[in-house]
Amino acid sequence: YWPGSATLVIGPSGCGKTVMGLQFIFGGARAGEPGVFASLQENPVQLERMIHGFGWNPDDPGAVVLCDSPNDIYVDQWFYRLLDTLESVHARRVVIDSLGDLAVACPDDKRFREFIYSLLNYCSRAGISAIVTFESPELYGHTRLSERGVSHLSDNVILLQFLRGGSELTRALTILKARGSDHDHFTRQFQITPAGIV
């Protein structure tokens, strides 16, 4: 996640996208890189429960959490509020959870793509590393990236998925794209532990 890069994280419900985003923000805060987690998916009570559950401090001034409902926002107001928050905390990291929910607030596809382009371009120029999540309806095998045309704007694309092995369901991560690098092409299993993703 080099400064100014954009990472798209795709996967089905429950695979760990939100946990990955929270770990990115709270880990950054611990490392002296303030960040903003902008949720359009979880409500504040759910998010606070998750944050406490992993032992992170919800009052950490270096990790700002914004919660909004996609049904209650005007995308332009939300955008400027996010930019103001990024500037006020001198953010080095941002997570948008999730693109699908943001699209609900901006149903015009062309305008939505322009909006995402502007946001990621702003982050790139400001040296802010961005993660955007997108929920895929496919639980096990993925045949296409249904991510509203954002993968070409992203420096990295990470696929989270479930694997079936006998009676056990496991989670796995695959790096589909890492622009300008000879990245690992293997699928790696991971666990969500009390400390986060391992």
C-alpha cells in the first residue's frame, strides 16, 4: 500500500473486507499514519462492537470512523465531508466500505465513475493510500469482477473468497493485480483472529 495507491478489495459477504479495512486504518494509526474509515455498510453500533472486539481503540484520534447510510446521504455533501475529514486529521490512509453502497447514493453510472475517479485522483495527489471494498455475490468461485468499472483505476486488486474443504469453510486471499510489481500469484488462506487478519 504505497502512498497514493488505490486498492480494490472484492469478496462476498462475511469474507473479511470490513475487518481488512479496519485493520488497515487502526494499524496505520499505531504506525503514525492517521486514517479515515468511511462506512456506508455497518451501523455505528456494529462497527464499535467490531473495533472493541479486536482490541482497537475507537477513540484513537489517528483513526476516525464515519458512519452513514447510503439512503440518507447526498453524494456531493458526503464527498466534501470526507475530504474535510481527511484534511483535518492529516490522513495518510482512507477506506471506503463499500462501493456498492456508495453507488446506491449515486445511481447514475457515469456520474458514479466520475466521482470515484475524482476521489482516487485526489488521494493519489495527496499521497493518501486508499482501500475501497466491493461486495461480490459469488460465494466460492469468481468468474468476473462486478465492481462498477473501478479495477482499471486501482493499483492493486485483492480477491477475498471462501474455500470449501470437507466440512470446513476457510477464507483465502488472492492478489489479482499489483501494478508495477511481480506479485505473489498464489491463493493464500487466512484466519480472522482476535488480533485481526492473520
